[in-house]
Amino acid sequence: MHDRSVEKARWLRDLRRFLPLRSQFVLSGNTRDLQMHEIVPGEVTAAPLSRVLPDVLKAAGYAQIAWFDVLNGFRDIEPGDGSCLTRLGLMPTGGAAAGGIDLLSTTLERHVTADGQPSALIVDFASRLVARNDALSPAEHQLFSRALILSHAARARPAGDKRLPFFNTVVWIVDKEGDLPDWFLIGNPKIRHIPIGRPDHLARKSMIRSLVRGLPGAQDAEQSELEKCTQAFVDETEGLLLLDVSAVAQLARSEGVQFDRIGDAVRRFKVGVTEDPWRKISRDKISSGEEFVRRRVKGQSHAVTHMLDIVKRAVTGIGQSPRGGRPRGVVFLAGPTGVGKTELAKTITSLLFGDESAYIRFDMSEFSAEHSDQRLIGAPPGYIGYDVGGELTNAIREKPFSVVLFDEIEKAHPRILDKFLQVLDDGVLTS
């Protein structure tokens, strides 16, 4: 795709800037996603890191690039004829050579101290080199001790026509920074940690522009309609990876979702619901909702009127966030016991979904203890029940379209109420 508006990602700019200054790099974060990559000036495409990183290093002036992971051993990426591996003392077959952590340790030293043209060694899935970060095996300890010493011993030397300084660079690709031993990475001035962030709206928009053209119905659409679809697609995929965005487009093509209904494909990808329950709700039923409600809730005309206004806005979509993240409606019902607060919530549920039991109810008097918020979102890492999730997050995952009733919320611990700010504002709560 052609797009001159896309700036190189921050991690790419940092890597290029520090290549002459640091001998080793640690890339962490969104390493398994697609990355926006300028293959030629003005032409940008989405490619995996395994393609982008060698291209960047080659463009920077590295003549030889080797790749290692614990499953496949060593591969010669550039020039690809095995000469890079031979130079490292390996015996390649078809441009590849088997090897484990012990061989990586010895090869690392040969690589860093090698003469000749500048080279790079990329260690992928480096998080899997260590079984337990706080109890390294002898082989693991030797590997990172050697890497630590080599990071300080490495010296840059001039290479290429411009005689620019080059190290024989080592790049570690990890899931998160803490996967490597602290004593190896933290406070080491010879190693640069570069986080790879999730794609922003510019990266998603650059990719989506080309994806939109392949959606059902887009071939005969006007340019203005395609731009509108592109913007909607970008807004709906806030927080998703580029791999997810590509998967949404594939889902739309496979299920015949028209380009102007791309929000349906995003919803199906996120929550697995084919039909939008909001579109099934009868407008006539809602317009005559006051009569339906007053058959069950006597009096409370002020509360009923305001509740029905919120329901009408929810069904019609008026006033909704373009990103679609917020709850369709948020209501606080206040009053003494027995005036119909819970009954009104049940009645609205019945009006929307045809079943008054279709709501998710939490008796907040059960959440009066300080740490009871863990019941809603799950226990923190390292505690019993961490892998189970929270009662609220699990319930919403099972029934993404529902009415959630927090009964007697004033009896909950104040710490619980802090959790609702992000729920009411962005519709986000992570277990």
C-alpha cells in the first residue's frame, strides 16, 4: 500500500539511533504482532517482526544476519547461503544449523568478537531460554553471564563506505523485560531496552485502507463511502493488534459482512455474537414502553420517564460514543426500601430482552470487605484463584449484551466503587 503519511514506528527509530551506540538490544512487548514496514520509499505494508527486523538491520549496513530460536536452532537470514553460520563455527545444512542453549552460549562469543563485515545475531523467543528467572540452571547462568561480559567487551569499529561505527550486534526478542535476569539487563549501559507498543490509530488506518477494498460490496462503492468505512473500522478496532484487524477483515469476507457494516464483523470477532440484540428490539415496543412499565411499577413517574429516555437513546444509538466502548446506559436508582428500584430494573430488562431474568445481579452487601473487589475482577497474580477470573468479568464475557444490576451498592466497600470509574467511562474492566 502507498502511504506517505505513516511515520516510522518509535521502536524502529530508537533502534536505528542506538545501533552505533549499544552492542546489544532487548525488544519486548508487542513482538508477535504485525509491524508497519516501509519496504520502499512511500510504500508501507504490514509484516511480521521476523521480516521487518532483518530488513532494518540490512538497510542500516549489516552484511550478515543470523537468527536463533530454541526450536529451530540457527538460520542464516542474510545473505542466506550459510556463510554467516560458517563464520560462527557452525556447520550449516541448507542455510540452517541445529543448536541449543549451550551452543548459543559459545556461538555468542564467536559472533561478538568476529572480524570482517558487521553482523547481527537475533535471538528470538529469548523468554523461553530461562525456566525460572530466580533459579537459573548452570547453562542458563553461563549464557547470560557470558552475554553480560561480552556486552561490555564489545567495541565498535568503522565499516562500509561511510566508515560508520558498527558492533557485531545481539538482539534479544522477549515477551516482557522481566523475562531476562535482572542483573543482566537493569543498569547495564551497554544494552538498550526498546519496547514495541501496540499499534496506534495511524498504524491501523494505514493497514485498514488496503483491507477495506477487499470487503464485500466495497468494489462498487464511492470513495466517500470507503473513507467513512475506513474511519469506522479504525474507531471500532481501538486496542486491537494488527493481526486482529486483519482477522476481522478475513471474518467479514468469509461471512459476507458488507463493508458498511464492518462494526458487525468487529463485534463478532470480539464477543462471538453473530446478531446484534439491540437491532432485534422492536422500536414500537420501546415507544410504547411507558405503558408496559407502569403496569408493573406504580408511581415513580419521574424515574420511569428518565429511565425510558435512556433506553430510547440506547436503542436508537443517539449520543453513543463513536468507538462503541461505553455502556449503552448508566442509571443510579436512589430511594428508600420498597419503592420499586429493583422492580424497575427487572421491568426494563423484560422490556429490552423479553425476560426479566436476563439481567446479571450482584448483591453488593456481600462486598463490604476491603478486598472483596477481587471477587469482581479476580485475584492478582500469584494468589489463589488468579486463573479463574472475576465474577463480573466472567459474567459479561458469557453474556455481553445484558443489564447489570448492582443492588444495594451503598453497602459495598468504598474501594469497590473506585472500579466503576473505568467501567462507566470506557466500558473497560480487565480481570
